[in-house]
Amino acid sequence: MSEAVTRTVTAPPGLLASLDPLLREWLPRQRWFAGKGRPVTGFTLVEATELLPANGKLGLYHLLVRAHQPSVPSHGAPGHPGDCYQLLIGAREALPPRLAPALIGHLSTGPLAGRTVYDALHDARPAELLLEALRTQARIGGLRFERDLDQDIRSGLVPRVVTAEQSNSSIVYGDTFILKLLRRIVPGVNPDLELPLALAREGCPRVPAPTAWMVADVDPTADPVLSTGPADLAGQPYVLGVLQPFVQGASDGWELALRELAKGEDFGAEARALGRATAEVHTTLAQALPTVTLGHMQLRLMVDGMIERLEAAVQAVPALRPYAGGLRSAFTALGDLAAEGRTWTAQRVHGDLHLGQCLRSPAGEWWLIDFEGEPARPLAERRMPQPAVRDVAGMLRSFDYAARSADPPQPDWAETCRSAYCSGYAEASGLDPRTDPVLLRAYETDKAIYEVVYEARHRPDWLPVPLAAIDRLASTGHLT
């Protein structure tokens, strides 16, 4: 490893203060910034590590910064100290044209005065440094780079940043590995590393096994979430990124479905295979990690949460009001079954499953990726055991989205895919999700309500897509 990689110098004093006005403008424009619509009023520096000193051509700094924003009142919940973001800041005297899209701004004060700073993930040298640190299991300040020694990591792989919009950032190395760098960082065991590791230990072929990963050990007094939050968070590392094998030639499930739709091709065989792959992952997770039984009290809390989300959504999106009674019945029906003594098994699940979280290899095999769950939800909630049908419901909604994005919409295509997916799931697991229609309807309704709120806020033109599902799901006794 080079001398630069082994440096343990912290970032120079005053760096964040000089970056502050630039970050206030730049950060909210990023696709992965979670606090859109609210101004950034300041920052707390959680962690800072100098990876390359600024006295050379390129200075490089790894920062974890907590962005302070006005709180949004939510059912009496206390104000949140703000989200923590992972930044890799490069500093050059002048930015070459190829890095113009990564520009953050020019500094006139502070330790890097006169330098141009930018998002260094777009630069080959910093990307190479990260891979080398993972390959050599480096420790740089509070950063730890760890790996599976049974997997080989070659040096010299050419990096390229993935430019597609996503809630994190990814770098592909020579079509051999892909490094997913989490942008919104929370302390604790992250399911995006935890679950693929558990699946790899069980030999599950449907998820790329983690090759290496990077974490940060943070001083609890440096982060208000650790210093004022639950005691069990103290001492917990922050998972920063995961390196996994890159599936060469793989097709994104969403893009593949849209292509088949555009050609008028049937997607039933692929949906069936994807159902089998989902069931294999669920079966393996149930073997690898504890399962629990959900009885009346647990189901009551779950149903209450669904009803609470419905009520908040009706207030936020008036178009939901005519359907409120029918949608509520999807949840009360589940509560009634629980009151009669019905129980369900809960286990670890993907948590945010849709076509875009699936890859189809050139050989026709399906892979599931991105086990982070819904990033906006608390980590403890994302790690809770859930009925496996939650993932099924997410995929059924994804088929519906694909079908209704066609011109004209193809609802029959969605129904074919939904049926094939459930059949494939049953073939691999022995349990057809459609045999538990009340539970499936409740989860699909909860997901559709979430979609309505999201589209109303961010993509109003897409609002008719989930509203069509709302109209269907509000009918009592709906079967998939």
C-alpha cells in the first residue's frame, strides 16, 4: 500500500467551516439528499480523515457531516438532529473539464483557500485509493477497510462511477466489482451488509456475496445522535460501503421489463423465475437468522401503524379521501383475524423489493441486490422481522408500475406477471402468497398509500399509477 493510503492524519482544522456555504448550496441538489424542501442551516462534523494531503496536486478528505435542517413535526415526535452524510471531498488548484459535473465550488478562505473542491467519487485516483484500501485491509484514522480473504481483489482495476440516479453512489471496477457507497449514514448494523453476509454464509446463489466493506468508528461525543440517543448506539460503527462482485452483462429488472413491454413481449416466464429467486432468498434468510411469531398484540401494533399512515396520507393527499373507508378495511380485516387468534411468522426480509432491485444475468439467473431497506425508515425498524409477504407486495406493486408506465397502460400484462410471480414463489417455498389474501392485501395497500404520498410530493405526473391501485385495493375482499 502507498504511503498516502496509510496516513492517519485528521482533516485540517477549519475545513468544514470553509466548506459550509458551498455545501449548503450543493448538498440539497444531490439525488441522494434526503431532506429536500427544507433549507440546510448548518453542519456538525462527525468524522474527518485526510486521505491525501493538500500540499500535492490532489488533496482528498473523507467527511461524515450531519446536516441541520428545520424539523418537520410528525405525530408529536421529537425534533431530529439531522441526517448524516458521507462525503469524499477532492481539492485541486484547477478542475479539469472531465470533472466539471462534480464541482462543489471554489474556496477563498480556510485551510484549502484558493483550491477548487469537488465530489471526488467522480475522479479515478480517489476511486483507486478506496479499492486499494479495501484490498489491503487498511486502517486510516477512524476508517476501517475489511474484506473476505477467500475472494481475490486485483489491484489496477479501472474505476468508473455509475451515473444513473440512485439513493447512494456506486463505482464499478473493471467490470469485476461494484462498490456501493452509502450516502446517508446511520450508526449500527446495516442490513445492506448484514443480510448479504448471512446469505453468503448459507451459500445462497441469489445475492452477490460481499467481497469487502468499509466502516467508520466514531467518537460518540462527536455525533449528537450518539451522545443523546439510545445507549445501545454508543460504540456502534457506521457502515460506509460494500464491495461486491459485478454481474457482467446483467439487466436491471425494471429496464428489462420496460423493454419487453415496449416490444409487446410476455414477461410471465421471467416473473415466475423472479418469484422463485425471491422465495429462495426468503427461505435462506429464515434459516440463517431468527424468526418470530406475530400474535395479537404484535399484529395490533402493526395494523395501528398502517392505519396511522393512512390517516396521515389522507390529510396530505386529498385525492385519497373517497377511498379512506375501503383502504381502512384492508387493515381492520387483518386486525380481525389476529383478534380471532391467527398468527403469522415474521423473518428478516429485503424490505424494499421492486424490479429495480433485481438483476438478470445473461444466463437467465435472477439476483437480488440492495438490502438497505427503505432508507428513510429508522435502522431498528428496517432490521425488524416482517412477514415475507411484505417483499411480495412490493414486487406486485412494481409490476403494476411497469405496466402503467406503458403507452397505453397494460394492466393485463401486470396481472399476468403478478400471477406468474406468485406461482414461482410457491414452487420454491411451498407457500403461495395468494393463499393469505388478507395479509397480502394489507401490505399491498400500505405500499400503495406510501406511493401516493411520494408521487404527490415528488412526481405528480405519476400519481395516477398508485391511485389506480388504490381504487382496486379499496374494494373489500380484493384478491391478487
